[in-house]
Amino acid sequence: VYDSGIHVPLVVRWPGKIKPGTVRDDLVAFIDFAPTMLSIVGAVIPPRMQGQVFLGDRRAKEREYVYAARDRMDEMFDRIRAVRDKQFEYVRNFHPELPYAQSIAYNEENPTMRVWRRLQEERKLTGPPALFFLPIKPREELYDTRADPDEVHNLATDQKYQKVLSRMRQALDQWVKET
């Protein structure tokens, strides 16, 4: 649910409709693909369909937020929801008692994970890797993705960002209610 997983490039080639070299910074979600394709071919978009049209004549108003969710990691569960605008990402951990680095069977066979686990046991990890192996995680996370693209510095408890935190909380709560 972090930016490294949800902020992915989207390249569209549409001769005669999109000028080559055009760059847009719209927030597009994967759920937007189906209504956009239906719109492009002139089909009716079912009202129950989530997402919005991001290309063509029936293009919707640019969205303010995109959302993300994670509930499982193979055999392990977690419940995380996130909302992202063009600058900030808010993450809510519904199970802060669970670590980021849960023990997932296949990943524990990974030689790199074995080294990380050993270094954690020896208390030799520092910086972001040490944060990843903490036994618990914060209930809320807020990142300025322009200033901190790796989402390392959690601003959720910083008084300077309380208005942003409140706005993002409200956006997430509304999305959860709607979906």
C-alpha cells in the first residue's frame, strides 16, 4: 500500500487522440481501466462499476485521491488501508500489534531475509531496515511523498501536519464507508 507499490507508470499510446510526448500527472487507479475502455469503445458503463473514465471524450473530472488496501500476505493476515493525493499518503494500520516484517514461509527461505533476521536479532540494523523489523507498527502513518519518496519519516504525530492528517483521515473514512 506504500508509494513504491501503488505509484506505477502508465503509458498510453492512442494515435490521433493523444499527442506523442504528452505527460499528465493524474491520479489513476486500476479500477479506472474498465470504465475507461468501455467509454472508449462507446459502450454503456454499468452504474455499479467502480472507477472513472480517465481518457477520451467522456473523461471524468480528475480525481483527488487514490486508495489502496492490503489484507493478506500469503498465509499471514493484516488489514491496512491507504489514501494518496498528489503529495501525501496516509496509511492506517488496523493491526498495529503486527510487525511490518511478518514471518511468511517462502520469504523466510530467502537468503537476504535470513541475513536481515540475523542482523535484527544481533541488534545491528539501523535506519529504515530497523523500522521494518520493529515488533509493532504505528496505527497511523503520514508521508510527504515529494520530500520523502521512500516514506521513511512518519509525519502523523508532527503538529505541523495535523490538518493534512485530518483531511486524509476523512478521505479514507469516506472511502471505507462507500466501499
